[in-house]
Amino acid sequence: MTKMTSYPGILAALALAAAASAQTAAGGKPCMHMDGAASQALDWRQVASGPEPVIYIGDVHSSAAIKRTLASAMLDFARAGAGTLAVEMLHARDQPLLDRYGTDPDARRELGRRLGTYWMAPAEDYLKLFDAAHAAGLNLYALQPDAAAGEAGDADGPTGPAAPSARNAAMAARLAALARRPGVGRVIVFIGADHARKSAMPAQLRQDGTASRSYAFASPDDPAELNLKTAGLEDGRWLLPGNADFDGLISIPSVLRDLSR
């Protein structure tokens, strides 16, 4: 008589099979296929490589884990040809301080003071990211335009129904001009995830003739992330297939834990 396998046993076997098949022929990289697209082991150099001159990385401003994760990636970004880290969190008026970053301790302290008045995460989280970028040889660029007369003076810039689009357009214009400068290298843009959506700032950047790619960090309820969990692969660092909003999603356990709180 054939022994029956329990339903939980079948699920466990399927998960093990998925994990066992998570190898690609090219280089033996872990890989799994979801909805016809391949998810692969995260390689920051692949994220930061060309041919596009601009790479967006979407931030969740309250997440300290995202800043720590990106700080650890800066050297790989530099090795992939990135030459500049542009950040939404600072205004054009802050650029002289960024130009002295890493050589003038007073510049770091003053930037910390200014960041402390703008953003949800502690200023030190951002400063450690800037430290890592500077150590890797990347230039730092303040992407946020200064508020014009009559506009709000906080980090959100202009107010009103058209503000998000106007703000994206202003940042896109600054970014397009930066990307055309000789010697800046590929530009990594660290910006709120809503701005990094393909239909948001990257669409306006294309109007200036500059191509880009957009990435965001996966959230615990993303379908691709749930598929990883079903396959028993949720503890790895993965580059997941993109969607209508982003070219790819970055799955990292420490960030997922941070975002689930």
C-alpha cells in the first residue's frame, strides 16, 4: 500500500524544490522565476551599472536600515562607474557644505543640524551614508531646489495641488544639468520612493533627454516578496522583478524588518 504524504509535507517539499532550483547556469547565481521574470541574488554593481546615466534608489525616510544598507553599497557603486550621489534631503544652498564634506568637520556638523530640521530619520543616519559615499570617492550633490520667494521654506518646497509635479520637474531639471556635466560619472539619486516611480520624476527627466532606471526597497506585502517567503528564500538578499512603478525591487531582510514595524 502506498504511503500518503501529508499536505504540509507537500508544501515543504515544494519549498525545498524551489530552493534547490534556485541556481542559474550563468555563474551559479541563486535565481528563481516568478511570473516569467527572474529574481537573482542582489549585486549592487549590477544595480549601479549602465547604460543609463541616472539610477534612482527610492528611500523610505523613516527607515534607518535603508541608510545603513546603502552606506555598505557605496564602494560597489563606485566600482560600477558611479561618480556622484545626489540626495533629495539637502537643498542647493547646502551644496557648499557638501563640497567641503570629508575635509571640514564643521561642514558635517552643520549639515547634521540642517538635516535634523527636515527629515524623519535621525540626521546621523544620513551623515553615515554621506561618509561612506565620500570614502568611496563619490561626489555629493544637493538635489532639492531652494524655495523661491513666496514658497514654503521646508523640505516639501512649493505647496498646493500641483506641488508634487512642480517639485519633481524642478529636481529633474537640476539632475539633467548635473548628468550632462563632464566628469560626474553615473549619478545615484537617493530620493523618496514616490519621487522615484517611473511615472514621477524619471518621466520628467526623460523630457530633458536623460534616461534612468528606478529601484525601490521591497515591502513585506509585495507579491514578489511573498513568493520568496513561500519558496523558503526570504532570508536572502534579492533583486526582484520590477513592476509598473520600478525597474526592480530590492529585498533585504534587515530593511523588511524595519519596514514591518
